[in-house]
Amino acid sequence: MKRLLLTLIASVAILAAPAMAQEKKLKIGATTYGLNAEFMQLWSAALKQHPAVKSGEVELTVFDGRYDALVQQEQFNTMITQKFDAIIFVPMDVEAGAAAVQAAHDAGIPVVGSNARVNSDLLTSYVGSNDVQAGEMEAKAVLDKMGCKGNLVILEGPIGQSGQIQRLEGNEKALKACPDVKVLETQTANWSRAEAQTLMENWLTSHPGQINGVIGQNDEMALGAIEAIKAANLNVADFAIAGVDGVTDAINAVKAGQMASILQDGSAQAQGAMDIAIKAARADYKPESAIWTQYPEMKWNDGADKSYLVPWTVVTPENADKLLESRK
């Protein structure tokens, strides 16, 4: 009788083992280049709101890269040591991040890129947006208001990050159509509103009455330029200003007629990356995020594509309130 009971227990254990393995909670980590500003905070919040995270299917850890590629490398080392099932990577540096991806690949951990690019062929996939297109769109908004004449300044992202590289390419592409426009200054403000304000204050002093336009490669820097203009007792409406991201203050500034902005849907980027990461770790997974129906032009294709590009949305006075409402 005792032997029969032990045999039955063993049989039940064997039958239950595959089910338990299937139900194993996935450990997925995300390392972001930095969490100081609103855009990456929105991106991270959306990741935490993914249905698979909320249901407990995924145990998520979000790391703050503190705007340092070496910090992100250490975070990769931690995730590799702790045997995470997948990693979502928003790199600080397009080149330096490749070593981290290589290390994870060597450990058999899939890496999904999101929002910012890294020069590596080892990514499972990338979910972001076309930054060259954004750079061209924002520059065109500035140049159109300037009437394709006058002088402008460019506030760049961190040198070496893909957003800075690709948006500058788009900026320059638009500028070629306006050969009479002179670029007085081009300098990084590291995506920072405070750094951009300081730079713009200096430029307004060194180029008095000469600056007609400001291209901020993100909204935070464009908003910093607006603060500098106000501090100098100048009229913001006299300047053509644009940024990228559609952060809350920028949407309000668009409503006030102070700047142009292009919404980068960080929520869609984050949730799309999570779907791809889960698929890479669990082959039979079906996407749970609503973004695939929100953007039907972005096909799921069983999570097999190497690149998924979320479309840009131009922020306008007409759609501003709806965009703000979606943040609540």
C-alpha cells in the first residue's frame, strides 16, 4: 500500500512539473539611460502597467542608468548573474551599449532594444520610433515659422546617444532646404531643461537680437530655452521653437502658442518591448498590450521582426487636451 501511494505521488509530481514550469514567473529587467526627466518616467510607468506585469506573469525590475553607460553595464552584469529571463535596453550610448548586449547574448539572455538604438546585431528586436524623421519634422516646424530665413540655434541630446545622432541628421536634412538660414550655435544640453536654460541665456547674451529659432532635440531642452527667453524679458512668440516627446509641459506650451512638439509614444514603445521580451523568453506567448490594435500599421508578426517603429503624432492645440487627458 505504501509503495502504491509513493508511486501515485511520483506520478502526480511528474504530471504537474510541466504545468508548474509553464507557470513560472518570468524575471524581466529594464535598464533605462536615466529617470530624471518626465519622458523616461512615462516610459517606465507604462512598462509597469503592462498586463503581464500587473497579473504577476512577469516580475519586472526597472534600473535607473543615471545617464552613464558604465552604470548600465553593471546593471547588465547584475541581471546576468541573477539569471533574468530577458532584458529591455534603453541605452545611453549607441556604441558603448554593444558590450552589454554581447555579454547578455553570451549568457543566453535575449535583449530587446527600446526608444534608443545600440550598434549591435544581437538584439532580439527593437521597439522605438524613427528619430531621423522626428528631427526633420521639428526642424521644419521651426524653419516654416522663420520663413526659411534668419538664424537659429540647436540644443542637442547627449553626444553619442542615438537620439542625438539621428535627430541631428534629420535637423540637417531640413536645413538643406533653407540655405539662407544660419546655425549660430550647436551644443549639447544632455536632454536637460536646466542645462538648456543656461546655454540659451549665454547665447542670448552673445548673439543679442540675432536668434530667431530654437531647435531642441527634446522638449525638456526646448522648454529650457523658453525659460531663458522669458528671463531675458523677451517675447517667446517672437521665436520659432520646437522639441520632441510631447511631455506634459510641452503640450501645455503648444496650447499657449509658445512652441511646436511631436509626441513620441513612450508607452507604446515600452509595452511593445515588453511583449517582444516575453515572446523571446516564452515561445507560445501572445501579445497582451493594446498597442498592436492602437497602431494597426505596426504589425505584430509573431514578434519576429527586427524592428517595430511607433508612429509620431504632431501635438496641436486641437489634440492637446485629449493627449493630456490620457496622462491621468
